[in-house]
Amino acid sequence: MDSTDADALYRRRLANRFRAFDQDGDGTISREDFTTAAKRVLAAFDVPFRSDKGQALWSGAEAFWQGMAGIADVDGDQKVSHDEFFGSAAKRLHDHPERFAEIARPFLHALLAVADTDGDGRAETKDVEKALVVLGVEPHMAALSAESLDTDRSGTVDEEEAVTAFARYFMTN
């Protein structure tokens, strides 16, 4: 693959990452996208907002938004535009994916807790797949992603597997 092809592939991947965050499809990433994601997950797993798990997911979504805005909202308008995401944010995410994964950790932790339907501290891959679909991942890709998150092939996904995979996702050119 020549550099032009590699650049085009990278731009497509960034566009997919942007669309995943832009839950309402308005062309920007905002706090509302993170709260929308939390609402969808809670509804899909029939977890009340006022429950401990619901509050943790809500708080995790807010922390994730604050971290994203801190990295990417260059003009301070409380929205991350396509240009902001593709510009300095993409470089920061690529150069320091572990930092971004740590920003996402409270949300990922709470998301896995919601998807952990038996309360054993690990979410079954089928439930991780369900959460990914709710978040807008195509079903086939959600199934592949959930399976790949289960690095120890236990049939479940834990927080470290999810955070590591999240960081790797943003390192990939």
C-alpha cells in the first residue's frame, strides 16, 4: 500500500471514529452525544438512571466528554467539530492513546458494569456486543469487536481488556 492509500485508509478510520462519537449525527461531538450514549445503554439493559449503575454510567459519560473536550475542543464552543477532531485531536489521540483510554476508563468501567448482567465483574461477550450495537456499531462489527476484546478467551470482557483495546483502536493508523 502506498502512502496515498494509507492516508486515505487512515482518514476513513478517523471518520468512522468521529461518527461513533457523534451519536446524534449533527456533525459535531458534544456533551449531548455522551449523554445520549448513556441513555441508550441504560435503556437497552433496562437499568434505571437513578440506580448506582445508572449514575456511574452518567458520571462516566460526563468525565469522558470533559476529557474529549479538553483534548479536542480547540475553540471552546463545547462542541468538537469535524476539523477539530481531524486536526489536533487526531494527532493527540494517535500520539497518546493511553491517555485517551484513561479519560475513557470511567465510562468503560461503568459500561461494563451495566453489561455485566450476572454481577461477577466481567461482561459476557454477547452483552458487550449488545452494548456496542446500542452505541451505533454495525452488528457484524460489534460481534467481531466483542470477540476480539475477550483476549483471554474466557467468554467475558473485563475493564483492562476494554481499556487496552480502546487505546489500541486510537493507535491504529
